[in-house]
Amino acid sequence: MLVMAKAPRAGLVKTRLHPLLGPQGCAHLQTGLIRRTVLVAQLVAPTRTYLALDSVDSPGSWSGWYPPASRSCPSRVRISAAG
């Protein structure tokens, strides 16, 4: 199971909620949403859950906040839909 998400960086995620939550609050919300999504994915595929972030940082730099048993994977791959 692959979960693809925007890395939770203040000022770059959930921007429409900035007036209500502020940039840090939006980053915190994004972190919680990713964690929950990964946990649900782990129910479906407990040993095969991967997390891909749109981060230019190394995948290991986010390893402290996503749930155990999930794996990060390189996200420098462009995915496009055939139209």
C-alpha cells in the first residue's frame, strides 16, 4: 500500500486553513492526517505499507513522525496521468 502525501511543512500545506489554524497548526494537522492514513493503510497491508512525501529532504529525515512498520520511499519520481 502506497500513501502519497505532501510533507508537513509550515506555510506550504493546508494553506486555505492558515487564517484559522496558522501555518504551524496546518503543518501539525497535515502530520496527524498522514499518520492516521498510514495507520489505516497498515490495517490493509500490515507488512507492505510505504509512505512517499513530496520532500526534497532525505526520506530518513521524516522517520521520527510516521508510524512504525511503515517505510519511507524515495519521492523524486514524477507520476503523471495519461490523458
